[in-house]
Amino acid sequence: MHVLIAGCGWLGTAVGRALVARGDRVTGVRSDPGRAAALAAHGIEPLALDLAAPEAAARLPAADAVVACQSAAADSPEGYREAYLTANRTLLEAARRGGARALVYTGSTRVFGQSDGTLVRESTPVAPSGPEGEILVEAERLVLGASQPGGLRTAVIRFSGLYGPGRIGLVDRVARGLMALGPGDEAYMNLCHQEDAVAFVLAALDRGAPGATYHGSDADSPRRREVVTWVAGQLGMQPPRGVTPSPGGANRRIDSTWSREALGVKLRYPSFREGFEALLP
């Protein structure tokens, strides 16, 4: 299978390595030529291309499947529109033109802005807070609406906070006292290790249902205080105190039970404890 990975960065490269390891051909798209060229070291064919540029679809090669995991260059409505609407339109156009069988878009649980600790399942109505969240909802609808019986099969995976090798900023925040015990530490957190995220993507590529939405999250939704206390203990320090979290932040429990069962994904890191324990020295 020839798979095109758009936004072949931290997660996309990990997906690409897994696909190459199982014998698939992979083309990785990055906007920066230097970063695109570096993909060759992983057995990924590099393509430097701005997916938001005019006529970008015409420059994309035909592929059997597409993984859309591009990220926004700026945390702003304009940046989100470019990355998640314009770029996805480009990818869908190229997928249809090239006869692709599947397209998996790696979205975000940011489509849920609940702040009351509620349990959020795949069937829970979206409730975005802010213009960026609304754009993410629009992007989901764009991708899912392109699924065609007997043609292109599209699916969305809403990922929780991703972490893994090279991305353990949460530990640094605890060590520096930027994530601490105090007002708001009862809020729930939702995480997913990179390795498990790759498993979700490959499963959705291979056997995702047409027009389906999945949750890419581990099996645990710990409270912030649990994470701070555990990480501090691993670092051999007292949990930091006194930092007040920003008001109005999301506070929900992402449930991925149905997604894991439907896709046949068995988590290697069912909670943050197993995940970070494998990453800490």
C-alpha cells in the first residue's frame, strides 16, 4: 500500500516508520524543505509542499491511503483554517483524483469544551469553546462528509494530549513548578502515548468504518493533582504548590472504550503512569 502522510512531523513520522516496517510505501509531506528531506532517513519518500498553496493538490502523488496529521502553524483562527480546512480540502481533492481508498484525519478532543468533568464519548455532541474549536468541528464535518459508499472511506481520530519520546513537556512543567497543586487541580486530564496513537491510526487505516469518529485516548482520566503528585514522586521532589491554572479551561473525561473495541486496539500504555515511567531515566 502507498500511504501519503500529510504533516509528517512528530506523530506522522512515527506512523510512517510503522508503515515502512510492515512493508508499505510512504510519502511524507512537510512544508519545510529541510525537514522534509530528513524523512528519507526513516525510509519515507520526502515531499516539500505547502498544502494550503494554490494548486497544491495537483502536486500530490496518487496514493492508496492518506493520513492527514498536519498541525497549525499558529494558534489562531487563521492558522487553524489554513491547516485544518484548506489543507484538508487539498488532501480530499487529491485523494479523490488519485483513487485513494481511505483517508484518516487526526483531529483533537478540543472539539469538546466541557468544563464540568463530564464523561465524553464518541457519540457525545461536540461543544467547542472558542473559534479554534469551532474550526476543528468544521474540519471534522468536511472530512466525514467526503466518505462515499464504494469509494473514499474517511474517518476521524480525536486525539487527547499526545506525549512520548521527544515530547515530555508535562514532566518539565512539574519540575519547574509550572504545573502544580492548587486551585483547579481537581480537573481531569486526558493523554495518549505516541505508540498507542500510531496503533489507532494504523487500525483506522486498515479497518475503520466509513464516516466513523474515534477517540484516541488511553484508558485513564486522572485528575491533575494525581499527575502532579506522581510525576513529582518520580523526580524525587515534593509536589509544587501555589500555581493557579488558567480559569475556564476544559475539564472532561475522554472515553475511548468503544473506539478501542471497534478498532481492536490494545493499549501498550493504558495510563500516564506506564507511559511516563518508560520515558523517565
